Amino acid sequence: MNKQVILKKRPEGLPTKDIWSHETSAIPEPKEGEVLVETHYISLDPAMRGWMNDSKSYIPPVELDDVMRAGTIGKVIKANNHPRFKEGDVLTGWGGVQQYFTTDGQGHFKVDTNLAPMTKYIGALGMPGMTAYFGITEVGKIKEGDRVLVSGAAGAVGSVVGQIAKIKGCEVVGIAGGPDKCKYVVDELGFDACIDYKNENIYDGLKAHCPKGIDVYFDNVGGDILDAALAKLRRGARIVICGAISQYNSTEIKGPKNYLSLLVNRATMQGMVVFDYADRYKEAGMQMGMWMMEGKLKTEEDVYEGIENFYPTFTRLFSGDKRGKLVLKIKED
Amino acid sequence: MNKQVILKKRPEGLPTKDIWSHETSAIPEPKEGEVLVETHYISLDPAMRGWMNDSKSYIPPVELDDVMRAGTIGKVIKANNHPRFKEGDVLTGWGGVQQYFTTDGQGHFKVDTNLAPMTKYIGALGMPGMTAYFGITEVGKIKEGDRVLVSGAAGAVGSVVGQIAKIKGCEVVGIAGGPDKCKYVVDELGFDACIDYKNENIYDGLKAHCPKGIDVYFDNVGGDILDAALAKLRRGARIVICGAISQYNSTEIKGPKNYLSLLVNRATMQGMVVFDYADRYKEAGMQMGMWMMEGKLKTEEDVYEGIENFYPTFTRLFSGDKRGKLVLKIKED
């Protein structure tokens, strides 16, 4: 049987457990030209919160009574004359929060698990890693010597952003919640400094670590931290708007009251969606894989187990109680 | 004697009359290498409000007990061996709110009043015109067919922005306060439409006039209108942050709560300060002058008289009770 997590209601604020129902249906049969995939890992991403809202966005919302949308990686266990995929192939794509699904292969990519374990393909070599790569290089336009600030620095995207900036010769300051994460960001990931927003005044931290101001701010969080970063911009600074996790569960979004710093500093605030770079994922993946093999890019997954634990694992995205890429294991590799 | 307007206190909110004092001093003598200028017109600009705040900005604040900073145009009435300027030359620059001043000429430019009357050189051929030109072309990056939205459309900057966009083949919608201004913007300036924000719902107006959304928004006002524009962005839209007159007298700035539209639409919000384009003013001035002579660019000045009327004239910037470039005449040409 196929265990599935179905979206039943639209959340207001932080999603509660009853937003989803756990249902069981028959394992589907692949039609002619389709494959049946058994999911091994489900990717948990802050963006999922946005997909639950019934509002215009960069992709349509998840429909009520549909399987909850999620990135996945899994193995083809049955192929019905698929032109490209065969039994045993490992596919990453939009499988959703369920154990099995059939697909004609659109939006799914075959990966080589001899090169990297499955979890990397939904982490640093997947959407979060691609977001980091194109966000900081193409939108942030980092160059050697830039002072780069990254929020969510211990997270799936932020941790990679900061390391890429270090590789490119920038000075990098992270922002993360709690001393353990900050220690990880500096000692393990090699950032120059990390501000603990839960225990430090963010303005004081920026004064100490970015005394001359910020050239690039990569924003994953929005809210007060975005305002603090705006207050410290240098001339010609770039702000990459990648996410706003502090605001996703708010009914009233907090706009950045310091936005006129953009005027004073001739600065730019630009939004990004990783899908726009799909035709360059391969190029970026090769570069990232190279850095990983050279030991320059460290990535970590925080793995929880069992589809029945989808809800408590999902909430870790917003409580901050995780490190690196948050992943739900559905089946042993 | 020299009548001067001196900044005595820092304002909170809308400046009150007692912020300034009117003082009279002796007409200064130009030192060796200086000229004495008699001011004919003073430029009144929303930016003046920002210069009164004691906070880090793109130029230092006006010091207390100093003459209030303002752009001016006037005539050299005495030259003391100045290397470039002689008696009778007409200079535009930062003369301040006073009848006479001496200068070594730094930051002052000689203009030809045979080509255009004095007021144009502090209007469409001066700072507001340059702001419009570089803002909409360089920051807004308009191209033929773009749907361009301009707030403050009847004002010194907005009126020029919209006309340049029309010249460049864009569809242009203005936002202005009151039916008279809106009629002026459409009938006289040639915008395709104008939304009266004082009497119309701005969201409805945008729906009607920008049904497919906005490619470029040139923002002079901030606040609710910025939020409405954000809600209607098209993919890859550009927002030019030129000013925020609705916020200048607020003690708490209203941040744009719809800023995540930048993410959804991969849009850019960029601030500008006209001074950065100083080495290209001449090129822009020639282009603007050409358009004016061809009848493609219409500009208007709203002229009030007498330095003693500085305060009531200044308040028109914020009451909106003016059309085109607001100017204070100090002396007959």
C-alpha cells in the first residue's frame, strides 16, 4: 500500500497537524511510457509553506485534497516502456509526500549514486544548492573582497552560499540561531564570523563584524534581520531576496522599513527563483561536486525517519531545530 | 543687505515654521578667485526634507545655524579674478535659501539663458530633469513596449519620467492627486492614463490600466502606492526608488509589505541618487533640450515669489498643492 500525506485545509499562520491527513491507497500501476518510483527521501524546504497558500506565486498552489508537494529522490521499481528510465534508476524530482508515485518522467532527473549519496541530490546538489549557487553568483554578483552577509547560515541554502562566497574570496559573516549553530558555521563551514540572533543584538553584531558595511546580503529570513542588514549597506550593495522564513507564517508581512537605504546607497534588492536557472543546473552541479570532493564545500543533512513523522519534521523548518538540509527518510537506500 | 533662511532646529514630522529663522546680514564680498552671485530662483525639492535630518545619507545634513540648502540659479554681480566666471554669467548650483552668496565656483555651472529661461535650468534641465532621465533609462532600463507606472506624475520628476518613457515607446500610466492633475498628465503630457489616488482605489486603477501588470515602476512616493505597484509586477520588473514623499515626514517609515513580490516575479528594486551621473548631465541636457524644442517634452514651473514666502511655498511640496517644478522667485530676471 502507498502511504500519502494529503493537503486538506489551507493553513493560517504556522500550519497545524490537522491541515494534512495521512491516507493509504493502492500502489499505482505505471501506464505505458511511465515508471513507478519508490521514494527514499523527501526534501523539506521552507518554500513548501508558500505553496500551501492560495495566492499567485511562482508556481500554482498545492490543490486541496492533493498529495502535499515536495522534492524527492527515489528508485524506479517498475518501468512500462519508458523511453529513458529503467528499473533501478534513481530519480530526483517532484514526487510529493508519499511512498510511491508514477510519472512520465517530466521534471524528474536521473542521478548517479556512485558519485554522491541520495541525500546530497536533494541538498547541496539539488534545489537548495542550486539556489545558493545561482543566488550568490548571478544575483548577488559577488566578487573578491566583498563583505557578504548570509542569514539562515546553518541552513541548507545559507550554509552553501557562505562557503561559495569564501571560495570566491569574500569575507563572510553568517547569522544563525544559537551558539551551537554559530560555532558550526564558523568552525566547520569556515565563515569568518557568525552572529547569534537569538542571543546577540543584531545591530551590534553587524557593527562588530561588518564595520565598513555590507556589499552583499543574502536574505533567507526577512523581518528584523533584513532591516538590520539594510541599515548597514555599502554603496552599490546587492540584496538577494531568496526567502523570508520569519514571515511565512505571518498573516501580515513586515515590510522592510529601512528600504530607503537602497536609495541612499544606490543599492539593489532583487528576488530570485531557482527554476529560472534549470538549464544550468548541470554546470553548477559539476562545479559544486568538484568543490565537495576537494573538501572546500561541506554539506550536512539532518535526517528524520518515517512518513508518519512528516508533520513534526516539517515544523523543524520554522522552529530552527535542525542543521543543514532537512530530510525525511522514507525507505532505506 | 542679504536676506537668508537659516535652519534653527531639526524637524520632527512635517516641518513647522519655527524650524527656520529669517535673518539679514551684509552682502558678502567675493575673495580673490571668487564670485558674488545674486540668486534669481530657488528650487524647492522634496529631497530638502531629508537633508534636514541628522542621519547618514547620500550627503551630509544641513548643519543647524547654517543657511538652508537649496539648488539655485542666479547671476554673477561681482567677480574677483575668477578663472572661469565673469560678471553677468548665469550660474546654477547650491546657492541655498538666500539672496546673495559668494563661491569659488565649485559645484556651480554656467548656463545659457538664450537657449532656455532660468527656471528650466533648475527644473527639466536641472536636478529633477536629470533624475528623471537617468532614473528611467539607466535604472529603470525601459525598452519599447514596456508598461511603465509613474507616481508623482504631475511633479517635476514624474512628469518628465513619463514623457521620456512615451518618447521611448512605452505605455505609460501616471498616479497623481486630484482630477485636475490627472487631466493635465493625460491631456497635456500625453500619458496613456492617470490614476487619481485621492479619489480612486489604486488597486482598481492598476487593474484597469495595467491589466497585464507593470514592467517598470518609478517611485517618488513610497507607502501604500509602492505596495500597490509591487502587487502588480510582471516577471523581471524593475522598481526605481527615487523618493518616498509620503514617508518623509513620518517618524516611522512604512516598509513595503508586498516586497516578496520581488521574489515571486524575479524583480528588482534599486535606489538612485542623481549625483552619480554628474559627468553625463551635459549629454542628458542636450537630449532633453532637443526634445523640448521638438515639442515632445513639456515642462512647467509653478512659481511663487519672495524669500519671505519660503515656508508656505516649501509646504506645497507635501500638500501636493503645485504642478510641475516648484520654484521660488527671488529676483526678476
